[in-house]
Amino acid sequence: NENGRTPGPSFWSWLPPPSGDETETIISEIEIQPLKQASPSPLQGKPIIEKEREFNVLSIPIESSFSPLPPLQSFLEVSPVETSHSEAEHEIEVEFSTHASEAVDALTSNPDQNHPSAGVNPDGTRWWKETGVEERSDGVICKWTLTRGISADSTVEWENKYWEAADELGYRELGSEKSGRDAYGNVWREHWKESLSAVDGTVSHISKTADKWGKNAGGEEWQEQWWEHYHSSGQAEKWAHKWCSIDPNTPVDPGHAHVWHERWGEMYDGQGGSTKYTDKWAERKEGEGEEEEKWSKWGDKWDERFDRNGHGVRQGEKWWEGRDGERWRRTWGEGHNGTGWVHKYGMSSSGDEHWDEHVEEETWYERFPHFGFENCVENSVQLREVEAP
């Protein structure tokens, strides 16, 4: 989408028609009918449940189907790197397939134009539906549909938007955006998109992106972003970034944080070379009532880079920075040169640790993604079926 904009009107500048206006009159004259896409239920006023947070096992809120609940109520415990990434990839692929099916259903079930595209659900939720077609500056034709609604008690406003886009040169796209806000100060947005390019009818590359964000009136906020790119040559790149935060003035136990992040990424050259990395870090506001804000920070990260011959380096770092500038580092590394011996080395900034040795050990690294281009093409059924304009 151009400049990251989704097609159609913006939900954030929309105000629901007041009760008793022309839209209300139209609704009263038509048969009550439920939407295929059910609207979110109003909040039940549930308090936010705080979990024990430790940085060595990073708590990241993630919801496969986001609903208008306060952030930080559901968590994915991130532990062993390989296991968590594999499970996360499986979950995100299931979610992509679900979003694609929803988009196709919404785009192919437009209401009869002879009837008003508005209604009332049995639970009293009012809703309005709009559709449209846009031509982007690059010639891509985009068809969109959206449904907006407001709960019976007027405490929740929401929008579900879906679109497909295509041109005559082989570009195809499917996307959705679900947004909402409520009277309790909660705001949320979930954006998803997948696209492909084809040459002479053969898919050459596919990209997938997802972005979820939520915030509440208590100053708690979280975001999860995911990006994947696959090329027919075997090249692939994937990355994810998750973060969440609470009001920095919230009292927390020693060792716990107000802000925490996790990043990870993978790149494959299609010839057996690859790069991988993870990076976790947290921040904690220190001191009460001080004029100058001071923060302590700590983290753990590692990366590996191997060429197609299995030659490469693994390295990592665990670190801590105190509120007054004091620092500590512990670093480690491995050198792999295909001889059957691995050079291992490391040290800590405090001087109480140091090692440098050669160990007889086989080298292992992931040469190709376990979910690659062919898997992605096979899973993207709805995307491949988007028709040319």
C-alpha cells in the first residue's frame, strides 16, 4: 500500500452516526440481520492481571485473534530460541491462512445493492458496511470492503477492513485491518498483508507482513511485528520484533522491568549460507521523585553467520547497565572453519572470566529455512487466486 496506507476511509477519523439520524431511520426499516463477521463484544471491565516478569524468560503478550481486552492479559513465554521460533512460525502461518480466508469471504459476500448496507445485530450492535475500488499510482487496482460498528451500550467502536489488489503484470495482494477503541481507554489495531509477484504466470517472490498493537488508559502498551520475504531462487528473510511497556511510575519488584523487547531474524542466500540473530533487552526506571529520570538496562543477544561451505562465526553477549552509568559485559564466540575443530573464546568485563580454547566438535547450522519458498507458495492458495483486473 502507498505510504503504508490501507485502502478506503480511515477508521480513526470516523464518528458513528448519532442515534435518531437518517442512518438510524434506515436501520429501523430493514430486517434485523447478523453480520457474518461478528463484532467484538464489549469489555466486561476485567482488571489487568500482572504476571511475574523475569528477563531471562521474557514475557511477550501475543494474541492470535486480537479482541478488545486490555493488553498484557495473555502471554507467550519465550524460552529456547529454536523451539520458540519454530512454534511462532507455525502460529503465524496458521494466522495468515485464517486472515486470507476471512478476506476472501468478506470480498465475495457483498450485500445486495438494492438493500441498505446497514443493520442491527440481535445483541443490539449497530453496523454499517462500505465497499469501493481504488487505482493506485502504480496502476494496481484495489477492491476493498469494510464494516464498522458500535456496541449496544455505545462503549465499543470497531472496524473490520479487507482488500485485494492486482495488476496486469502479475502482482497480487490480500490484506485486512481490524481496529477498535472503547470507553475504558483501550485502543487496538491489527494489520495483515501478503503479496506476490509472478512472471509469465510463475510466482517469483512472496512477502508477508503482520503488525499488532494495543494500548490502554493505564499506560500499558504492546506491539508485535512480523515480516517474511521468499524468493524463487531460495533466498529468504524473516524477522520479528515484539515489545511491551507499562507506566514507568508503576512500582515493580527488584529485577523486573517497565519496558522489554525481543527481536529475532533469519536470512538465507539460497546457496547454503545463512545469518541468524536474537536480541532481548529490558529497561527499568529507577528512583522516585527525582528530577532527572534514570534507568537501568540489561539484555542478552547472539548471532551467527555462515557461508555455504560451513565456515562462520557464532557470538553472543550478556550485558547490564546501572542507573549511574556502571556497566558489565560477558561476551563469547565460536570460530568454525570446517576442520572439525571449533575455536571457543570469551571473557567478562569484571575480569573474573576468560577462556580461549580449541575443541574437537562438528559444525552445525541451518543452511536452508525449514519453511521456504515452495512451502509458502503452497500455503498461499487464496493469494494465488486473486484475479487480474
